[in-house]
Amino acid sequence: MAKREYFNVTVIGAGAVGSAIAKQFQARGHTIVGVINRRLSSTRRSAAALKTKALPYHLKDIPPTTNLLIISTPDSAIPTLAALVATRSPLNFEKLTAFHTSGAVTSDSLMPLRLLGSTVFSLHPIQIFPRRASLKSRVMSLRKIFYGIEGDAPALRTAMMLVSELGGSYIVVPAERKALYHVACVFASNYLVVLMNLLLEVSLGLGINRKEFYRVFEPLITTTLDHVRRASPREALTGPIERGDVPTIRIHVEHLESLNPTLLSTYSSLGSSAVQLAMKKKSLNEVTARDLLKIFETALLKSVGKSRF
């Protein structure tokens, strides 16, 4: 049985994501030896939460004992940081493991470290980390989640081991599909939030207040998601489009046209996608599908004309 390796960890960018991952590593017995944020005040807060050393924003001050470097900064900063770490830090690069937590950027952004002999990869938690959430709740949200990992074969073996340390599971993301992977995450989280906001707008029009709207629709939402989980999105599709109820869709469009062009635009775009899904389910005939698509196409053109940017 292989001996378990313990890491000395430095975190560059110990914000919502970086601090949660570091805290989980700490709970598993790894040592956080330093934290670097852009602002010293933020560095001190993060270091206090992780009970470690607050480092000034000078990469030469990274503890030379560091053998696991976590970069959890905005995507655009990662290549520059990697180059600066490679030229200015006192690390033993041949014994260094480094990863970044970006969902969109590949491990190629860490190439300066790879060229010096470091093991590099990307490791992205498939989870949200609200800034206002406590560190404890963010660490709790890491439990049993999936991580998207990307890198070469030797690096992936290390990434898999670290995911296990974090108590999660993983999916391997090919570098050429990293952007598509991130699109999937956006649909699963950000666009779901947008849909909930649109539901809120419609609810307010019904006289349902902000505090009540989710409670009213939660059974419908959770039952739908459960059906998707147990069957598939296609089989979970119900409603007027799936039934081919053209008159009801016309009524929806008429009401939304007078109420809110933005809502109409989104409703029509999603409606077109629902028609395609219903066709795959074979619950719509081609004639009805064409009628519905024509309604949505016309509505989209009207909504674009009425929208103001």
C-alpha cells in the first residue's frame, strides 16, 4: 500500500473557492504554509481563517517548502501569475504540483511551471461558492461533489488523488472541450438562476411576493428535477408544447407581448427548444411543430423590435 503524501500548500487567490479548497485540504492533514491575495487586508483575513501566514504580494516570499500550489484567481491572471512564479519564486519546481481552479482555462496556462518540471493540471469544483456564504458553509458544499480535471496523463493521476483527498468524484475533461464543459456549468447554475428570476417576475405580476414565489413553485420544480434524474430531460417534458396545444401557446405569447418583451424573447427561445425536444420524444407531429415554431419565430422578431438596450 502506497504511503499517503502530505502537502505544504500555498494558495494564490484565497477567495471564495481557493479558501474553501484549502480548508478542506487542511482538514485532511495537509499544511497551509501561506496565502497571497491581491490586497493585503484580504490576505490577512484569509490567512486568519486558514490559521496560516499572510504573505505580501511578492512571489519571492512564497515558502520554499511549498510543494502544492493552488492558483484560484480570475482566469485572465493565471498565465501571468504562472510566468511570475516560474521566474521569481524560490520553489523546487521538479517537486511542485500546481493546479488552477478555472472552469474555462486549460492547464496550458501553467506551461511556464510545466517546463520547469512541475506537475500541472486544472481542477474545477462543479459547485457554486457565494461570496457572502461563510467559509464553513462553503467547505460543507464541497462534500461529495464532482470536479472537472484536465491535464496530461501523469498529472491526471495526481489530480485524481487530490480529488479523493477533497472527498469528491471527478470527470476528465479533454483540453479541447474545456470551454464546452464550462458552458455546461453555466447552464446548470447561472442560467438556472436566470430562469428563477424570470419566474419571480411573472410571480410578481400574479401578486405573489418575493418571499413566497419559491415556496409556491418549489413542489413543481423539485418534482420536475426528480423526473429528469430518474428518467431523462426528454421524458420529463410535459406541458402545452409537449401536448401540441397551439391555442394555449398563442395566448401565452399575446400576454407576454404586452407585458414584457424580454420575457417574451426568453419564452420563445426556450419554446423553440422545447418543440425540438418534443419532436425527439415523438409527442408532436411535424405540422403542429411547424405551427409552434412559426409562432415563436414571429414572437422573437417582435420582442427584438420592442426591446431597448
